[in-house]
Amino acid sequence: MKYLITGATGYIGTQLTKRLVAEGHIVHALYRSEGKAAELKELPNTNLKKGDLLDKPSLLAAAEGCDAVFHVAAFAKPWDKNPKTFYDYNLDGAVNVFEAAKQAGVKRVIFTSTAGTMSPNQGGKSNESTARSNDFFTDYDRSKGQAEAIAKQMSSPDLEIVTVNPSRVYGPGLLSDSNGVTRMVKMYLEGKFRLLPGDGNSLGNYVFIDDVVEGHLAAMRQGRAGERYILGGANASFNGFFETLAKLSGKQVRMVKVPLPVMKLVSHVMEAHANLTGKPPVLTPPWVKRFHYNWELSIEKAQKELGYQPLGLEQGLSKTLDWLRAVK
């Protein structure tokens, strides 16, 4: 098969590209930065296609001759001085990809969104059908949510669009904003990460990178057009996550619990400074607000329809620790 992968130089995109070419497929790898594309140049069956989500001709040229598209590219930063950037790339950019795919005669697109579009918990695990109990907290989540609605609307027998929603991804690979959990693990091992939000009991969902890649491939094979699938892993609190990490690594770091009101105040100061200087803040008020909620997810739909079977937290963290030790 011949696949177009947008965001091929990103965390998920790179791992997906490696997996596909290892299986003998041909990949059209869309990229913007020559520096970031260096690793892909070493891969077999990989045709580098320079382009941008806002450059429609480059998208069409990259999609020509492809059997299917993995639209992985996104503006996934936690903050930008101009919030419109999130909507330009995550919403308008997605529409451009869908339209280019249709124009090129591509029949199937897998759209990588985020589990951040799911609802916070309302008495149990959230799933793909749980109605949101509030508005989106961040421009990233909101722009992705709007793109999901367009994907569902544009999906048709001529262009089947399936959405996948990875949760907090971690594991070997690029230590970018999209792999923030692994960066956090690395900092913990170095004794540089000690802070827990609130009482540390806020629940989240953590998924190993190889499972996310496998989930994308399963969605391509058998995902239902117009549907979305949570690609999650283990549900764990911050306390539980770091307790597991301490046990597996043998490194005990004294964690400090920071009250959420204090985090909120600090985040406002950081955001004000960022707006003045343009330097991204470590923390923003919308992200602090997320810590007031639990984000426990159900992966039952992906399990039933895609045969999705992710690793547990101990297994995933063990593999991550092995990789971090190997690349020191």
C-alpha cells in the first residue's frame, strides 16, 4: 500500500512511518522542517514531500497516487501568543487534508485527534459517546473537537474518515511536546521533577506509543467511517503513576503536592509574562483547570471493534525506562 502521513516528523508520525515501511509499505512523508526530516531520509520506501497544512497544492501533490492517508499533523503546543494558530492548523488544516485526499481519489483517511475532546468523568469512565459536561478547556482541545465534527460531516462512501483519540502518549521516540509524559519520566529519574498537582489523586489515562501505532493501523483496517475510537491505555492517578515509576526504577523522589489555587495563581503570572515576552509558559490557567477533574477513559469500543489490546502501565513504563537507559 502507499500511504500519505502528515506530521511524519512528529512523535506519533515518526513511529507510524517506521512501522509502515518495516511492513513493506510505501510512505509519502509530509514535512516542513529539513532538520526534523533528517531521520526519515534514512528509511527505505519513504518519499519525503515538503508541504504545509495551509498549503493546499502541496497537500494535493503529496496525496497523489496514495491509497490512504494518516492525518497525524497538528499544532499541539500547550500555548501560543495567537490562539488563532490552533484553529488555522488543527481545524482549517484538517479540512484541507480531507479535501486534498478526496481530490486525489483517496478513499480512506485516519484522523488523529486527542482524548482531550472527551468529557471529564461524570460518575464513571468517559467514552466516545459521553456528552461533554462543560466547554473545552484549551484551544488545542477545542480546535480538535471542531475538526472531529467536520470529519464526521465530511465522511462519506467516497471518502471514509475515521477518527482516533490517543490519550497521554508515552514511550520511546522524539521527546517533543507530544511526548511530554516521557520527558516527565526522564526528569523524575534526574531528580528534576517533584511536583504533583493538588492532592495527586486526579485520574488520567496513559498509553504506550506502540499501542497508539497499532491502534492507527487497526482503525485503517476496520474502523467504521464517521466513528471515533479512544486509543487509551491504563487509568492512573498522578500518585499511582509516580508510585509505579518509583517501584520500577528503584528511584525514590520526594514529591511535593502543590495546592491547585497556588498553581492557578502561578499560571496566571506565567501567562501574563508569556504574553509580554512571547516565551511559552510552563503552565497556563486552562491546563490547571483540567486538574480539577478526573479523566478516566473506557477503551471498550476500540477493543470490541478494532481488537485493540494495549499494555498495562507497568509494562509500558518498563519498556520506556529500558529505552531511556539505552539512549543515555
